[in-house]
Amino acid sequence: MNKDSKSNILIIDQLTAGFGKSEIVKKISMQVTEKEITALIGPSGCGKSTFLRCLNRLHEETPDAWVHGKVNLNNKNIYEKGTDPVFVRSQIGMVFQKPNPFPSMSIYDNVAAGLTIRGIKKKTYIAEAVERSLIQAALWTEVKDKLKSAGTSLSGGQQQRLCIARALAISPPVILMDEPTSALDPISTAKIEELLHQLKKEVTIVIVTHNMQQAARVSDQTAFFLLGELIEMDSTKKFFTNPKDPRSENYITGRFG
């Protein structure tokens, strides 16, 4: 195998999901390549966020939620009977739309939370993981002298990078991001986008974004969703310059949104 070639870390097969009698995501099959950024785009209410939450079994936490189909992480189906959802989420981290640091915890404890929940007690190991994660999240130089301050004392952009550091601390191979910059100002957004380019050297990222320019800037692959269906997926460059489906072209050119 060519050392530059990458394998598919996530293989989604006929994934269908919804709530009660409503079908929100319809028979989606796609592959996510390791150490790349895959952007999910499409109009509001098209199933992007529901699909994203199915990828680490967060969807099932909502009342009346249901899922059918397979999500294979490194060739193991995360929906196989007996699979622990908590373990799945340790392998596939999540960063939400609004920064959500734990309000009663310091910056340090926010980042360490996932490790302590997993029963890791060795203080030197936790301290190293906290520092590494804050460096990875491009936040270390800004907070290293105030690690005991509340996580909520940081600015909105810093809080979102803190949440990224928290997700990174347990070294998941995949991180999901649900519109991670929609609540941020342009300067903070630019910092997060710059950070994503650095992070993909080490982790695979799947990002839902309502911003097509952001998808074009940050992602390697783009998947276009419409009414719960995957209409088209291609390299981002090809998708935005030469979409195959007329519905993709209509969305890109702003004929509907």
C-alpha cells in the first residue's frame, strides 16, 4: 500500500433514523476517509445533525429516537448488539454548536473530565494529556497560567477551543462537529478553521456546517444532504466546481437554501 494512501475509518451503510413515526435520515451510505475533513452541507432541517448524532450513538439518547443500518468504525459496527455506547463515544468525540464547558469546573478539570470519568487517576498522565490537548486545540499559551479559572470565564471562541481540547483529551480517532463556529464571531471562526487544518493531521473530522464557504475552505470531501437523503458526495474541489446532480448545483448557486 502506498504510504500516502488513506483508508476509510467510517463506513456508513443504509443508515436510516428518525423520531416516532418521522423518518429524518433515509438510507444513507457513505464512507469517511481517515485524517480528512468531511463537510456535511444542506438546507436547515435536511437531516445533517441527526445523521451526525447517529455516528456516535448520541441520537438514541433522545426520546422516541430510532436508528436502522450500520456504522462501521474500523470495520466494527457500532450498533452491533452488546456494543457499549459510552465506549463508542470515547472513540468518536463530539463538539456542539454552542460552546458547553462544564460550568462548575476549572479549565484544567474540563479537559481532564473524560479521563477521570474513565477511571484514570494517575496525576502525571492526566496533566500531560491536559497540556497536550490544549496545545492541540491552540489554547495552551492563552490559558497555561490560569488553569484553575472557571472554563466559563473564557471568551466564546476560547470556550469552543476548550471543548475541542476536552474532546481530544481521550485521543479519539474521530471527532464530530455540529456547526462549531455558528455562535462565534469572524475572528474566532477563523481561529477554529485554522485549527481544523492542524487537527486533521492526527484525527478524522466530520463537520456539519450551514456555511458553504466554510465547507469549501476547510474540507477535503463534501456531502450534500436534502430532505434526509444524501444527494451527492465528492472531493470538495470537484463538488463546488463541477457538481454532478442538478440539485447540488441549484443549492451551490443559491437557487434554494
